[in-house]
Amino acid sequence: MAVKFSAQRKRAKSDRGTKAGSSSGALELYRQERAGARGRLNGLLRSLKTGLCGTALSGVAGVALAQQSANPASKLFTSSEVIFSSFAVGAIAAALLSAAWLMRQRGNLEAETEEMRSALSDAQQRISRYEALIADKNRRIVLWDAGGAPAEILGQLPAETGAPSDDREFLAFGRWLKAHSAAEVERAIEGLRSNARSFDMVAETVRDEVLEVQGRVSGGKAFVRFVALNNLRAELAELKIERERLVSSITLFQSLLDALEQPVWQRDAEGQLAWVNHAYGEAVEACSPEHAVQDSREFLGTIAREKIRATATSNSPFHDRVSTVVRGNRTVFDVVDVVGTTGSAGMAIDVTEAESVRAELTRTLKSHAETLDHLATPVAIFDREQRLQFYNQAFVRLWDLDLGFLESRPDNNELLDRLRAQNKVPEQLNWRNWKESVLSVYRALDTQTNRWHLPNGQTLQVIATAHPQGGATWVFENLTEQVDLETRYNTLVKVQGETIDHLAEGVAVFGPDGRIRLSNPAFRALWGLSEDQTRPGTHIRSIEAACALEYDKPDGWRHFGQMLTSFEDQRPSLQGTFELYSGIVLDYAVIPLPNAQTMLTFVNMTDSARAERALKEKNEALRKADELKNDFVQHVSYELRSPLTNIIGFTDLLKTPGIGPLNERQSEYVDHISTSSSVLLTIVNDILDLATVDAGIMQLNYSEMDIDDLLDDVAMQIADRLHENAVTLEIVAPRGMGTIVADQQRLKQILIKLITNAANFAPEGSTITLSSWRSGTDFFFSVADKGPGIDEDTLKTVFNRFSSGKGGKRSGAGLGLSIVESFVTLHNGDVKIDTRAGEGTTVTCRIPSAISARSIAAE
């Protein structure tokens, strides 16, 4: 028991030591210790009494039982005597022992009491000190018991804090503390009383005083201490409040920045990422902003970051547009980066769409400016300050103003004064009122349209439109030509009306509804109609019924009506001819006009039809005569060729010695017969060749021949004829001209015909020049003589058949040049004649070399 009590006492001392540390619980601790000591003493007395009774009874009972067991037969004492004796002996022994123990315990109690008195004295002294401290006007304590008793309030706070002295009003924190401080204090007290959660905080009064508020739990009680702070602590508290306010603001702003769709980042002094928002994390494809910071995922490229680091300062933040790749797409951002003492912070705004819109707007404005600049209509745009902002080239040409003056951006008032000074705008009786009326467009809601008649005779339609944002657009439409055209149109309409009325052709115009719009007297005369029958508005059915009497086929006018009133999109024109009962032949035409109108024209073709019939009959007779002539020529030519061949053969036979000698006259006659027969055979052959060409059955036998050999062969064949005419042939051609692909016989025939024709007109003793040259695949052959030349009238018919020139030594059939032209044309070439009176004639033939040797049918 002594050991247990001692342990309790030590625990009590420990509790006292603990509680003595708190000035508010010292008195209560002492009372609790005294009550505990009394309780323990009473318990010890109750245990002592129980122990003594048990000890006495057990001693007496033990002696009696021992005696009875030793001698059962002898019973010196009865049971009651034994029991009584045992009680007596036990009581005496217990009393002696209890007295001894009590005396010992009394000494211990007296020592403990003395100790308790000493502790109580110390506690009272501490309580006095604590009460002195509590009584300080800079502190106030509120205590709450665990049982829900009313709060106990100790101490006072300075009056300048605004804390009320009344306890009930003091507990109404919202009346003398600021709203946020009162809410925090009440929340903290609730946590202290319900969950024993201590707290330390700073509160602000409505008078802007700072209090330190501490909440603790001790000895089953909760107490809150309000302390008015001195200057230093007040400053610290204010700094704490300011820090909390700044932390709250930073948290709020970070939450705001985190909710933005634009990437935002913060870097430390070393340039490393310290914080990013969700948009930044999504832009760099990180799982979260924290992962983006941990992995140092950069949003901008290295060049952009170096540029920001090099240009951004604390006084001049970086602000520029940077292009980067986000989610695989090239994106343009408007980047702002601010540098501070502890690092930097930046924000990127996606302006890709805005940049695209701006670029599109720039292109659109440029396109509009270029379009306006190429317009023939003068345009000028003034801004909200009425200053010239834009003008096109047509505006410059219209007013012929100095470009320096226009580039100085004059206002509209100054521009009108300049135009008036140069006598380019209409002069007004009251210039000021007129100008104010013109410039009122800047205050008007609707577009203003005026017509200016300029001193130079031009007429302008001036359209001024005000802009919603201020300013106006001026459009100067030149109506001079339009007015002139209207005048001309009106005049033309009158002239056309007069012209149509005096036309010999009948004209009638119908509208889309089939009603006549106008008609001329010739139309009425051709169809025997009166003006009343053809007045405007009369339907074509009525005119059809009146005209059917003059025409034996009523379907004609019915067809006109169907065409005029049809709903087809395409209205074809129609032409034709018909004859009236009276024998008059009319050519008609149905012509679609604009606005769905249709014009009918009728021309009296009676005389022309008769003349046409006569011409057709004459042409048919001429055609038959020409066919008869061609048949005759071909028949005669073929029939003459055989006898001529026989004559020539027999003439040559007579010249042979085997027939016999001929006298001189006979030989001369035979030579004349031979020469005449040869000439006649040549004419017949020429006629046959022309007939073959005309029939389209002549074919060219192409072969490759050397030009030098061709020229030598032609010179040998024409030598006799040249000798007879006493002329000389000179060949001018470069050696090595190559070969030509052509019909050798026809080509020789061409050259011989040209040389023969030149020899016939060349004077005796003169020289005929045969020239030849080459240009690519074309070969040129030229024959020049020094004859009298060809006059203009003969030159027009020189290629006609049977057309012989005058002045030659011999009169031929006139087929030479015609054959030349036909053969050259068959070779796809051409013939040119250059002649001058008294200077001679030069005939040049161009003959292209065929690509391959082949026969071509003449067409």
C-alpha cells in the first residue's frame, strides 16, 4: 500500500509540475490534489479495517480448530466460547498492529500534508504571479470546461484594439474583428473544442489592429489567448498577414492561370521551369503540369528561348511572335516574357487563327486596293478625320491633281477648295452652303448621290457613302458618254423609225405575247393591210387571217405564229421564199430580237427571181457548150495525133537517101512540112495535157535527177530553136546543187516552154539567162529575156489558155505559160512574173523537192 501511494504521489507531483507551467490551471491543480489525497486516505482506512477483522477472526478460529483436532475427546471449551475467545484475541492483536501501523502512517500523512501545504503555497504564489500577468491589459484569455459550462474570460485588451470589455460582446467576434479574421477564429475555436486541435494565428480588428490568437487544450479545458502585440511583433504579424494574403493571391492567380487555355510558365533564376499550367502541359504533351516541370519539357525552341534570354530585361519585357510546333502543327504564338529578381514568367497566346485572318485581311485589302486601282471609275476614300486615305489612278486622271498634294493626305474640304481654285468643279452661287451640303455625308446615315456638271463639259454621278466607323467613300462615275449615248440612242430610235418607215422591205416586230409592236408601210403594202389592222397590240392571229387571203398556203403564217408564241429557250431564225396569188415572190426572214421579241421581214424578190431564172438557164447553156467544146477538143486532138505522126514519119522517110535524091526545092518543102508538123504535134500534145489536167487524171512520175544534168539536157534540146531565133542561152547555176525529186519529163517541159517563150520575144543577138538556185528543199528556176516586156492588160491574162502575146517572132496557140502554171501547180509550186516595159521579162518557178518518189493524182 505504501508503495502504491508513493507512486500516486509521485505522479501527482509530476502532474503538478506540468500544470504549474500553466498559470491558468495552477489553482485547479491544487484542489484536485487535495481531493485525491483525501480519497486515498479514506480507502486506506477501509482496507485496514477489513484486514484487521479478518486477521483476528482467523487467529481465534485457528487456535480453536487446532485444539479440537489434537484432542477430540476432551472438550475443555464449547464452540461459542472458542469463537468468542478467537474474536477477542484477534481483536486485541489487530488493534495492536493497527495502532502501530496507524501511528506510522500518521507520521507519513503529516509529512505529506506538510509537503502539500508547501506545494499549495508555491501554487498560490504562482497563481498570484499568473494573475498578475493575466491582469496585463495586453492579454485576454477565454476558458471552456469540457462539460459545456459557460466560458470564463480573464484579462483585458487595450482599448485602441477595439475589443469590447463586456464578456458577451467580446465573444461576438464578428462585431469587432474583420469578417475574414472572425470566420477564421470561430473555425479554429470550433476545431479546438471539438477535436483538441491547437492553433496559432493572427487576427485583424475593425480598427486595423493586429492580435495574436493562440488556442490550446490543458487539464480537460480549452483556452484561447488574445494577445495585443508590441511594435516588432505587430510588424511580424502584419508581415504574416501580408504573406498569407500574398500566398492566397498567388494561389488564386495560379488557379486562374491554370484555368486559362493559353500556356503559362514560370522559371527560376537559373532559367529552369518552376511552374506551368495545364495548357502548357497539354501543349508539350505531358501527363500533368508537374511532369512537364520534372521532365523540363520546353514549349519554345532553343533559338526562341535564347532570344528571350538575350533581349528580355526587368524594364523591357520580351513581346514578340514566335512560331513553334504544338501537337505536330506549326502554330504562331504571341509570347510575353517578364523578367524579375527571382526568375521570369511568360505566357503564350495562340494567334495562328488571328494571324491567318490578318494575313487574309491584308491580302483582301491589297486585292481590293489593286482592284480599285485598276478600275476605270475614280474612287477616293477618306478616314474619320475627313483626310484622304486612298485614291486610284482613275481619280488622278479625272482631276489631274499633283501627286505630292494627294500624298500629303489633304482633308475633303481642302480638296474641294483646290478643285474650285483650278476651275474643275461646278461653280455655285453659294459655295459655302454647297460645300457643307456635300460634306454632310460624314454625318449622314444614307448614301448621297449628286450629279455634277463640270466646266469642261463632263457629267459626273457622285456617290458618297459614309462608313460605320467613320469616313466616307467617294465614287465619281463619268456619265458623259452615257448621256451622249442616251442622246444618240434617242436620235437613233427616231432615225430608225424613219428609216424603217422608208424601207422597201416589209418589217414587222412582234412581242413575246404574239402582239405586233411596230410595222412599216412596205409591210402593209405587200400584204394589203391597213394601218388599223396593224396597229400596235394586234395579235398575230388577226394578221394571219388577213394575210391568208394573199397566200395559197395558210400554214406559213400559222408557222410564224407558233414560232412567235412558243416557250422554247432557243428561238432559231428562219428564212424562206414563197409566192403570192398575184405572182409576187417574197423572201421572208424570222429574226429573234432581244427581250424575246421577233422581227419578220419580207422582201419583194420578183425581179430578182426572174433574173435568177434567166441566169440559171444561160449558165446551163454555157455549161453544155463548154462540155461540147471539151469533147470536141479531145476528140479532134486524138484524131489529129495519128495523121500528124504519119506525116512526120513520111517526111523523115523522104529525107533518107534510100528513097532517092531530092532537088533543092523539094528538100526545102520537106523541111517546111516537117517543121510545121512538129509545131502542130506540139500544140496537139499541149491540148491533150491540158485536157488531162482538167479531167484530173494526170499523174506525175517522180524520180530523182541531178540538177546539173537537167540543165544540160534542156540546153541541148532547145539549141536548135535558139539558133533559129538567133539568141544565146546563158545558164547561171552553182555546181553541186544536188538532186531534186520531181517528174523529169514535166520539169523539162516547163523549162523548155519558158525558154521558147523568151526566145520568141527576145531580140536577135540577145542573151536569154536560165538561172537556178536552191533554198532548203525548194528549187528555183528563172528565165529572163531582154524583150519588150508585158503590158498590164496582157499580164492579167498571160496564164489564160489560147492567149498569145503580141510582138513575138512567131504567133503560137497561147498555151505555153498555161501549161507551165498547171505543171508547176501539180508539183505544189508557184510561178511569178517580173516584167518592165522595155527592160524584159523574168519568169521564176518555185518547185519543192518531193519527200519520196511517188505518183500523185491531179485533183
